[in-house]
Amino acid sequence: MYTGNNFLRHYGCAAFAAIVLATTGTAAQAGGFAVREQSTSGLGSAFAGAAAAYDLSSMYWNPAATGNFDGRNMEMHMALILPDSEITPLPGSTLFALNPSKTAIDSPILLPSTYSSMQINDKLVVGLGVNTPFGLVTEPEDRTYAGQYHGRTAKLTTYDANPNVAYRVSPKVIVGAGVQLVYADLTLKTNPSFAPPNAPNSALNGDDRGVGFTLGALFKPTPATQIGIGFRSKVELDIEGTAKVAGTFVPVATQFGTVVLPFQVVDLEAELELPEIVTFSFRHAVRPNVRVLGTVEWTNWDRLDIVPVNATSQGGLPVAPILPGQTVTTLDFQWEDGWFFSLGGEVDVNKKLTLRGGVAYELSPVDDPTQRTPVVPDNDRLWLSIGATYKWRPNITLDFAYSHLFFDDDPIDRDAPVSASAGLGVTNVDLIADVDTSVDIVAVSMKIKLGGHEVPPEPLPPLK
């Protein structure tokens, strides 16, 4: 018998769970579902030196970097992410016999970010960054693939307005602080667990706003060295959404033939905490035109443990109602902390051209096959990056960067609860699969010096 309780219990597990488990997908190229592509210059060095004020985009990692730039400035960055990700089901998967084919789950993504700053006086500089700190897209090429009960299409977009202020304590020390104003919007489509493999989608839409803060410091112990440390706080989101299912479902091998479910809607919510991030970076000029760069970053993904999903309205069928406050399901993450290590370098070829490159290794917070899903098939990865800066006009600088990411090939081993009345004859749909992923990223930026009052803060030898 089909009940509203069956629908909602499934939906909490396989649909609303994707608020976190499917919030991004293969195109989010930091660990978990964070987005690292906030800077073209940073991408060119594999984000070595990210928090040490290589340009204004460093404010994303360290608000004190804003104080390293005089007058008025603006930067516009754009990154194109081109993932190539395939999931290949293996024997032992519940739906392997029905659809053993591999499926592409990637989708190209275009990510903009902008930064601006204005010097108020000799000591004070204010700035503003606008970014996408978490999110992106998963969209399988074949909607009937073996992982369809774990998620079909998922899209999360986050927008972060980050006003900040930096204060020059001395020629060798700058401190900074800022506010994160985050908006998150989620759309998810998945196959209801009680439905056969070719069933229409369940759908979920939800959003919320959250507030956090940033802190940072920039140290210049010598004219040739800059050291930056930045902190991005957690952001609490109370995601509220409406889950609904529509259409006709044809159960497999039942005596009732076509079963039309009443259109059901229930409101759900889940309280999520996006993780803290701590970034340590350095820039050191070994010669007037040659610099070495480095970064170590920690992300507190460990806070994503078990998250309850609760109903906020009454739903389901009269015989099995779901009441407000009832826990429909829980999200079992149990992720580990994420780590990122990078080393790079820059060379000023002449007064107009600077070349850079870098290598990085990232430890994913998803380190167990049972934590990995077809919508977050995250793994450890190696970054190889190159980039260039060209001074096109006295007040306009152009940047280009390219990175290729090599992902480890750890598998997926995941299950999802399913009603036995689905006709599948099982209470869980298991997915055992290989994941093959690589990513190319291309980014460009334009930096414009708008003029204004200038008092140099004694930076490193400038790009020529």
C-alpha cells in the first residue's frame, strides 16, 4: 500500500538529503561542495599565496589583504569549469541488471566574482567581494542510471556579499575583518523510492539566508616577505523547502496496474552549518623579479555529522499523516576535515608580463566509499596550474590561468531506503560504482586602478 508516510520517509532520505549531499556536484572543485575558483591569479599558482595579498581577490581568504592596496581599485574574475566525470555501476548494485551503463554526471559551469576597494585615509581601507562560496551542479546524462534513487539533478547556487575593512597598524602589520552575507537557493530532482526506474521526478525547492564573518592579518617581517592568515566563519542556514511529487507511477509487478498517487506537498526544513575555513599563505621574493608562494588551508567539514530533517507542515495521507515537528529522516555525513597544500612561483619577465605556476594536493573530506554519492563523488585530487599577468594599460591589468585536476579513483558504495511496495522486492537500493573524474578550469580577469589618494603600505616589490 502506498502511504504518505512512505513518500515522506523516502523523500527525506533521497531528495531533501541532497540539500547537502547534492548541493553541488562534480563541478565544485574544492573539497566537499566548496568552490575554490575565486581568483584568476590564485588559480594560476594553484592558490599558493592565496591569503598573502597577491591581488585584491586575496580578500576572499584574508580581509587584511584589502589594506595592501592604495586608492580605488576594481577586479572582475570569471572562471569556466569543465568537468569530465563518469559513474560506472558495478555488479552488486541493485539496478545493475536494469541499467549497467556508465553515465556522465558533469555540467560546465561559469563562475563570476568581483572585488573592489577604496582607501579612506593613510590607515583605513574598505572593500567588497561578491562570490559563490559553495554550490554548483550535478546533472546525469541518463536519468534512469543506477544512481537515480540517490539523486538525478541537483543545483545549489550561493551568493556571498562580503564587505570588509582593513587597518594598517604599522608598515609591517595590517589587520582586517568582514561580514559574510550569504543567500542559498536549492533545486533538486530525484526518483521517488517507491517508484519504478522510469518514474517522473520528485522535486524540491528551498532557500535561506545566513550571516557569518571573516578575520585576517597580513605581516611583512621583511621587504621581501608577506605572510597572511585568514579565517572564514561558519554560516548557519535553516533551509526551508517544499517537497512535492506529481504524475502517475506504474509499480512493477502489482495486481493493481496503474496507480495514481494523490498530489502531496509537505514543508521541510534542515538546519545546516557551512564550515569554517582557515588559510595560511606566504609570498617571498628570492630575487627582485622572482617570488615563491605557498598555502596551507583547513576546512572544518567535520561539523557535518548527522543532520535531522523535520516537517514544518502537515502532509501525507490521512491514514499516515506527517505532523509538524516530526523528524522525517536524518542526514548521515560523518565527513572528515579537509586539507589543501600548494606551492608555486612567479617570475616578472619584463615590466608588462608576469608568469606563474603551481602545484597543489587536496585531501577530500569524503574519504570512505559509504560517504561518497553520485551527486558528491568527491575524492582527493592533484592540481597543476599555470597563469600570466599582463599590464595592458597603466591602470588596466589582464590575467589568464589554466588548471588541470587529477582525481583519485576511489569507488562509491552507498544505499538508499526504498519501500518494498515499489515492486523492486528490496528495502534498500545499493549503488556500487567506479568514479572517473578529471577537470579543466580556465579563468580570466581584469583589474582596474581607479585612482584616488595613495600612501604606499610598503608592499613586496611590485609586479612590473
